[in-house]
Amino acid sequence: EIVLTQSPGTLSLSPGERATLSCRASQSVTSNYLAWYQQKPGQAPRLLIYGASSRATGIPERFSGSGSGTDFTLKISRLEPEDFAMYYCQQYEASPRTFGQGTKVEIK
Amino acid sequence: EVQLVQSGAEVKKPGESLKISCKGSGYTFTNFWVGWVRQMPGKGLEWMGIIYPGDSDTRYSPSFQGQVTISADRSISTAYLQWSSLKASDTAIYYCARQIPVADAFDVWGRGTLVTASS
């Protein structure tokens, strides 16, 4: 099973700042089969990025994904008030599919 | 509009059986895998398994194999998650989600079903 470790656990930033979230895999995700989701309290997750760098339909350009192998990054260029939430990475390279434990982006 | 509509919250006693549902609409239900994801109180997301309603091909995470059963009735565009004997530790929100064809990521999610197993 591929274990995904997200860091940091919590990111405290102000609106307008840049956020950088990390997702490290225990083994190589060779086909860049990695996705990022956003989840707000009381809501279902929302797909942001798939294929490590492709934005899902309707996702603003301020969200970008990058990386390969075992190290992946989600960047939010300028935080909007609605971006403060939990973020999860997920690999679909191998079975079982697995999620990271999440990074909380909170208002500083 | 593409959507997945899940059944309502359930309160059961440990040892009881339960089947929750997820109805797809706005797309061809049989052409997309549907998965189930658990979220225990205050915790992260756990991938449980997926089903292809077109032929009922089903895959489970080893963590959930034998603990739950995933099924689908394509005639009514509905996927199911069921337990034969609930445990208190099954208390969680369960989400169903559609898997996109170009990537095994979930692009459409249901709103979740809260299952509470308590004596």
C-alpha cells in the first residue's frame, strides 16, 4: 500500500498570501496518478487537481499542482477567504487507492 | 446536472444490519465507476472500494474487504454500501463519488450519509 504523508499538518496564512502544500509518497507514483481535494467543514470533498497537474472543471487558476515520483505539491497563488479549508492528496497509481492525512489551511 | 444523491442519516445498534444508497443522475450511470469513502468523526478520508455498475466489477481496500459489501442496481442507477453486523467503530460519514474516466479520481461526490452505531 502506498502511504501518502502530507505536510505541514496546519498552515497558518493570511488572505492574499501564497500557500504551498506537500504530499510525499512512500513509493514512486510513476504515472503521476495523484489528485488533490479540498474539503470545507460539513461539506463533501471537491476535486481540484488530477494527474498531478491538471485542474478539474471549474477550478480557479490560482490552484496549481506539480511534482513527480514521490514528491508532489499543491500551490494556491493568492489565498481567497473561501480557500481556508482542509486539503487531501490521493494516489490512484496502485491498489488500494489511498489518501494523505490532510493539511489544514487556516487564517492567521 | 450530474449528481449523486445519498440516503439519509441512520442510527443503528451494534450488531444490526444496514444498507445505504447512492443514486446517480444526469449521466450514464453504467459507464462510470462509483466509489465509497469513509470519514470517521474529526478524521481524514479513507478509500473503501469501488464498483463498475455496468458489470458489477467490484474492488475493495484490504482494510474493508469482508467488512462491507458494495453493490449496484443499474436499472435504478443506484449503488449501495451494506453491513451485515455494524460495530460502534463503523460510526462515520460515508461518501459515494463518481470516478472520472481519464483518471481514477473522484469528480462528483454525494453529500454523505452519517451512520451512527450506538447502543
